[in-house]
Amino acid sequence: MKYSIFMGSLLMLFSIPLMAQNNTTMAQTIFQFKVDDISGQPFDFSSLKGKKIMVVNTASKCGLTPQYQDLQALYEKYQEKDFVIVGFPANNFLRQEPGTDEEIAAFCKANYGVTFPMMSKISVKGKDMHPIYQFLTSEIENGVMDSKVTWNFQKYLIGKDGRLEKVIAPRTQPDDPEVIAWLNE
């Protein structure tokens, strides 16, 4: 009897830190991140509190590059409904984003009229993966799911509370019914 009470107390003692650790993990949001935008200015994700966010890794020399047009149209249609797209140029897939931040910004503006926030070029996979993508792809950090960035234009949908809600495959168009349903929830 004393042994089972002792073991129960011991189990409870070790469970409390694990539960606390789990709650800490669950408390992480995208709002903790600060990055540089494509013009080198600080961008604080906490400024997006209360908005739905689509984070997308982009590339200028990819077969999926025309998605910029649909991303811009989606942004224009829903930005007044507390929605923002945040683009992260990345050169991780077949060197399809070789340009400098200045060249990428000029390309996006000239070819697709991009007005949604674009960030400085980063790495979205590998040893030099940027911390924001470590958060997006790791269940330990985002509290929701593990994922891998499989190609350019993979979309991460973040709720108004800053928590990851969905991952959308690169080839899925920005205006896919699943995305529109999420925006209208």
C-alpha cells in the first residue's frame, strides 16, 4: 500500500514538469519572430496579431512562379478581412531563387505587382534553415504537426492566434477551395 502511494506520488512529481513543458511548447506562436523584410527593415510578426497569415516560400525561376499572380489577387481580395500573405524567397530548390533581395523585389513588382509583405531571402530547409521555418516544420516548436518543405510555394496557414493550422502543398493554387474555406471560417 505504501509502495503504491509512493509510486503514485513519484509519478505525479515527474508528470508535472512534462505537462508544464508541453504547455510551454503549445504556447509558442509565430508572433515571437522578428525578421528582416526584403528592403532590410525589421518586420515583427507580433504586428500581425488578430490576422490570418499565409507564409509561403517563393522563387522567381520556378515553374510555380506564376502563383505570385494568384497570391497577389488573394491578398487584394482578403486583406481587408484581416488576412496577410508573407513571402520568403528561398534558393533551396534547384537554385531557383538566385537573385539578391533587391533583384527579387524588382522582379515581383514588375512581373506580378506584388504588394504583400516580402521578407529577405532565407533558407527553408537543411542545416541553415531559418528559425521561423524550424517553427513551421517542427511539432515540438509549433505544437501542431511536423512537415517538410517539399518545394517552392508551399503554404503555411496560421490562425489569428498565431498558431499553425494547415500546410498546403506547393502545387495547390493559392485560391484553392480549401484555402478559401479556411479564410472564410
